[in-house]
Amino acid sequence: MKGLAGRTALGVPEGPGAPGMVSVVIPTYNRAAYLGAAIESALSQTYQPIEVVVVDDGSTDATATVVAAFGSRVRYFHQANGGVAAARNVGLRESRGELIAFLDSDDRWYPWKIAAQVSLLRARPDVGMVWTDMTAVDGQGGVTHPRYLRLMYSAYDSFALAQAFPEQTRLARLCPEIAGPLGDQPVHIGSIYKYMWIGNLVHTSTVLIRRDWAQRVGGFDEAMRPAGEDYLYFFETSACGPVALLDTSSTLYRVGDADQITAPWCSQYRYRATLKIARETLEHPLEPIALPPSLIAERLAGAYEGVGEEELRVGDRGQARRHLWTSLRYRPWQPRCLVYLLFSLLPAAAFNGALALKHALGGGRRARAVTKPSALRLTDAR
């Protein structure tokens, strides 16, 4: 299977890779203050062998110096700034392992993370990708939310977990060698392609994927800059077969910084990427998207409305009107969307005054990685 844009050549080279080796791909851009901790968390995994591949996406800070301190334990590649998708693709092409993990340069792993995921994949040869929950931390390392996956990815709100993952078990049942509290953690296994259409379910820094699956998917879409490339990649990956969610936090995910894709400035790009993926995958699905028409309409309405709101926020009223109106065509009863559509029709002076009043009253949306949750759950949709 090739990616939607034929990106096979951008990804992992052919060949089985070094047996048992995990290649950890770390893209980075001007995060020297955090990069060392990320690298150390990968090198300190209880599982070995591990290779760490750092791809510097044109940093102007002390990134190279930080990496050099680790010596030959880290393979370092530098490129002109091309975005995180391009940097990850360099890491994929340079990877030598049988398994591949992704780690953002401001995140960290618990020491058991890779060992638990490798054990799960060994126990289930049919499963090609496993990811986990994560713990949100601030810039000082303080925990802001111990289980952040479902908070960040609102698509989980739209269906019962057992629908997408019909096989429910515990890690120790699959991997008897893993005992104690970790062995008691839930594992959910299923084929989730159609559920990924509702929205992303997978967080990049928590993923471990088989090399042959990565070869089938190809690279990340470098045109999706600065947001959306991860959603598309894991959406396509989920078409390869069964995947697994190890339902515990393995990763410390840093939140609140201005350079992250969840920052407010990036909202318009996230919503546009979500809409693009939803439309293109409906037109050219890798496998049937057998969802209720009401849920499909709800998803598209939310995607168009999200784009419209962001365009209105940055002053592009013409485009905002077009997208808000399209949203209402998919789902007519949306008071919020209707209010924004009326805003877009106001004369410029009145519009600016109304927008200022909205901000003064605290109007706005909380940044999330996908569009806002559907008002319908899949179990309720008809």
C-alpha cells in the first residue's frame, strides 16, 4: 500500500532491518534546552538494542553541541529547515532497526516504555503498531494532567472504546513476563481505520511501529506543514491491519509552549489539515469507511465550522462565510456556527467591534489536536 500521495520513497528503505533493534527518530528545531532529556530517556530504556537518530531541522541554537555530548550513542543528521515531516522522513530513511519509534525532542519516556511495547508486538505478530497514553507536563516538569490522550484527541468521545477495539485484555495476559502494576494495564486491540476518520487517536511520541508497516505507508506528507502530517500518517498506518493501545501513560508530554502545534497560532492549520484529510479520505479511502451518514455529516460540519471560525478570527471573512455556510448545510442546527456566520456578514467596523467584545468576554476555543467532539456518539448515530 502506498500513501495517499505516493510517498513510499520518502520513508523507510527496503529490507528487514537489524533484528530486535528499535530505531528512535527524534526531529528537533531549536529545542536544545529539552533535547538532552529526550535523548537520555531513549538511551535509558530497559530494552536494548536501541539506536537514536536525531534530525536537526535547521536549528540555530546549541542543538549540535547537545547531541555531540552523547558521542557515538546518537546518530546526528542536519538539514535546512523543512518542517517536522521532512525531518521525520530523514530519520525514517536513516533508520536501521526492525522496529521504529518516534519521540519529539521536548518529550520524555518512562524507562519501561519500549520494553512493554516490544513484548506486546512479539506476543501478537498480527499487530503492527502500538501506542499509549501520555502525561501532560509543563515547562518545569510539573504534571498538569496524568492521562492526557483522551483530553487532547476528542475523537475518543465519539464512540465506545470496545467498538473500535473489540479485543480487550491485560498486558500480563499477553506478556506473562511483565508483572506488577504495569502488567495489569489494559490493552485494546482492533482494526480502527474507519474510527480514525472521525479524528486522530494516536499520539506520535508514544508510538512503536513495525518496519514493514512503515515501509508500506511511506513517509510523512511534507506538504502538510505545520500541522496534520501525524494524523494522516497514522490514519494510513491503521489501514494495514490490527493495532493496539496500551492504555497507560508511557510518555511525559510537554504542553504550553508557543512553538508547539497545539499553540493558538497553529489552530487554523490544524483545522484546515483536519478538513483536508476528512474530504480526501472520503473520496479515496484505503478501505471502506462504514460509518453512519449522520456521523459523517456531523464530522464534516465540525471540520468546516472549525476552519470557518479560525478564518474569521484572522479576518478572512469571505472564506469564513463559505466554510461556515457549508458547515450549516451538513448540520443546519448549529447556533454557534450561525452566530459566526452572522458576524462574517457585518460591516468591517461592526465586525471588529463584535470580535473585540467576544474576546473581552472570554469567547474562544480551547486548543485541541482535532476538531471539537461530535455531538453524536457512534452508538447513538442512525
